[in-house]
Amino acid sequence: MSDSPSTILVVEDDDIVRMLIVDVLEELEYSVLEAADAGEALVVLKNADQPIDLMMTDLGLPDMNGRELALLARELRTDIPVLFASGYADSVEVPAGMHNIGKPFSIDQLRDKVNGILGH
């Protein structure tokens, strides 16, 4: 394992929410990539030179839902962990090996969830 920070791809169509999530993750010393929708996320995911340790995605995206995006992400990167953010987290069926966090979440909840998934 290298000492470089884990890289998280944040997919969120709400600019303000995305900015807040990115700020929190960068304060936790993660490297963060941003995408406003699934289309942008897939461009990043298809770039084999770009390491991604975790994809955090909103479930409600304008072009496809987060679950569809996660399944496509898994086709491109078979073992990428996925964290869904949703206002309805309790009622969300999450595919195997994927995680969710309910919105609104606190900075501490986000930190604990991400650190737990990435094993920090």
C-alpha cells in the first residue's frame, strides 16, 4: 500500500451538496474527484489511469439513478466500493458490497462511514 491518500469519486447533481461533501472529504485528507451526473462519473471511471478507491453517489441523479451507475461502475471496476447517499436510506435496497448513508448526514457520520469502508 502506498501512502498516497485514497481517492473518492463524488457524484452529486446538487452543486452545493457536492461542494460540501468534497470539502469534508478533502479536510479528511482524501483525494476527491467530482462528477455532476452519471455521464461525467462514467468518463472518470473509464479512465484506467485514474485510481478510485470509493465512489460516493447520490441515488437521485438526473440522467440515471445511482444504483444503475453503481452497476455500470462495477462492470468497469469490479471491486470498487460504492456509498449511496439518499434521503430515503432506510428504505433503499443496496446491492452486495455497497453501502448507504442517509441524508442529511453529519460530517462525523460521513467521516466514520468513509473511513469504515476504506478501512482507515
